[in-house]
Amino acid sequence: TQLLEQSPQFLSIQEGENLTVYCNSSSVFSSLQWYRQEPGEGPVLLVTVVTGGEVKKLKRLTFQFGDARKDSSLHITAAQPGDTGLYLCAGAEAAGNKLTFGGGTRVLVKP
Amino acid sequence: DAGVIQSPRHEVTEMGQEVTLRCKPISGHNSLFWYRQTMMRGLELLIYFNNNVPIDDSGMPEDRFSAKMPNASFSTLKIQPSEPRDSAVYFCASRKTSPGELFFGEGSRLTVL
């Protein structure tokens, strides 16, 4: 079983600050996804990265896949209270079907 | 188009009782996943199906848990007998392609007293 470790587990920042969440594994993934989950709801996909070294931007969110496809990061610029939530990374094995989630990073952006 | 539909949204039961959770995936999706989420263990994959066939059930905790997918539009997760440590939010998710987006239902919150 591939293990995905996320850090930090919890992050509390003021509106306007930047933050970075990390997702690390000793295993190689064929693809990696980031999801955000709000209380009482299921996770919702933010992005999928498949190529080592790939960088994707989604408005104020920047996602990076490590060159070796073992790690990823999510950077949020000028965080807003609406960014509050549980951020989850999920890695797919070579076969692509089985998706394993990291433990999550709970982000709180205070106004 | 309707999303993934799960029922019940909330279930409170007593230890030893049978619990059945239900899921209707998005029409046209070929893969269905059951996850369990707790504060301590996060989001754990229990089992997933491709084209109604169980592919990997290594995450199913023990024999008390069973899952079926009799057709492309319905799946169940059954716990018999239930125990307090089974208390969690159970999510069903479906996907059309791999490594495509996983669409989650709103979850079934189970409390076993």
C-alpha cells in the first residue's frame, strides 16, 4: 500500500497571507490529484497532475508535481476565508485505478 | 445531471445491528469506490469496482463488512454486526475514466452506540 503523508496537518493564517501544503511519498505515482472538502460534503477535485515537474495554476492556487512523481505541493497566494477547508492529495498507482488519499491538511483562513 | 446519491445521510444504530448503506453512481461512470472517513484515520479506501466487478477489497476491515454492485446504477455496503468502532462517515464515489475526476456523494454518517 502506497502511503501519502501530508504536512502540515493544520494551518491557521490571516486573510491575505500565503500558504503551502505538502504531499510526500516514497512511492512513484502515475498521477496525483488535489481535492478540497468542506464540512458535511464530499471532497471536490481541484486539479490532476500527471507529468513529473508539472506546474498547474488555478487562479490563486499553484500545484506542482515533483520531478520524480513522488511528491506534490499546493500553494495558495493571498488566501481568503473562502479557501478554508480540508485539502487532500490523492495518488494513483501505475494501473491508475486505485486512488489513495493522504491524511489531509486542515486550513483555516481568518478574516 | 444528478451527482452521486447516497442513503441514508445519517444512521444511528445499536451495536450488533445490521447496517446497509446505499449508493447510486453517476450514470455512465464505470468505476465505483467506497471510502470511510474518520478524524483519526482520514479517508480510507474500502473497496472499488470496475464495471460492477470488485477489483480490490483489501481495505475492507474484516468479514463483518461486505459490498455488492448488482448493476451499474446501484451499490451497497453492509456491516453485520455493527460495532462502535465502525462509527464514521462513509463515502461513495464514482469515476468515468482513469485517472479522471472522482465524484463523491455527500456521505452517510454512521453512529454505532
